[in-house]
Amino acid sequence: RARLALGLLAVVAAWRRPSSRGLRLAALLGALAAVAVAPLNVLSNVSSLFDPALYFAAVGGPFTASMGALMLTGAVLLLGLFTLLRADRPLASRPVAAAIALAVAAVAPFLLRALSRGITPPALGAPVSLWLAWEVSLFLAAAAVLLAGVAAGRAATRGASGLHPLTAPVLAGTAAA
């Protein structure tokens, strides 16, 4: 618990103004390291958020071992993306950004499906609080993945006047076929 608390306190301390982007990203990496190292499953008797019997997805290792771990990971990733998106200059060239956008588009549906399969409803049914915890944890993970794809797509098409109006219907028809 102490490692996790120290990691989260470092993030809060690094977010004060003025603060550099590098310091903020280092604090977020520290928080992710705390989530990876801290044995969050021992908190399962304190809160159902950390109970691996209610949620466990092996795809992310310790970052998806429980709803609480997935929530923390998703929140830290979102903060990291927001930090990178607030940069004055782009972080990647157009070809790199296009490759990232395509990679996210190819991997995101399968990753989010694997994360959603970690849900294990209790035998007597799930209360609303548990259902909301599942939804929030999956939303944070999905928002981080989709925001990364959108940001990379925008970086790949920056300065362009836009895509041809027939691009979307052609892509939709191709995907449907």
C-alpha cells in the first residue's frame, strides 16, 4: 500500500505548476511502476475493486489483474496522453504517426475485447456498484487506447485540407465486406 501511495503522491506533486513535461511523465512512470509492483490483490478484503475473482484479465499482467489496477492504469495512461497532447510541437513525424494510428486501429478492438472478457459476474448477480466499477475501468482503458489512435491520426493528417468525402463510405464498405 505504501508503494502505491508514494507513486500516486509523486504524480500529484509533479502536476503542480510550473512543471515540465518530462517531470510529469517520470511521475506517471513511477505510478505505473507502483501499480506493477504493489500486490493490489491483498486489498480484496478491503474493496471489491481489487478482487481478482470479480475481474481478471491476463492480457496486461499486473496492470489488469483487478478492476482497481485497470482503473489506475487507465487513469495514468490518460494523464500521460493528455500531457503529450498539450505539447507545443508534434512528437512524431507523419509516417510514424500514421503507423501508430494504423497499429492502434488494428489492435484496439482485440485488446478491448480481451479486457472485457475479464469480467466475472458473481453467482448471485452483480450490484449496481460493481457494474459501474466494471464500466468505469473499461471506459478508462478504452478512452486511453482510442485517444492515442485519434491523436496519432490527427498528427498524420496535420496540415492537410482533409480527406476526400468518399473516403469514409469506401472504408466502411471495405470493412463490411
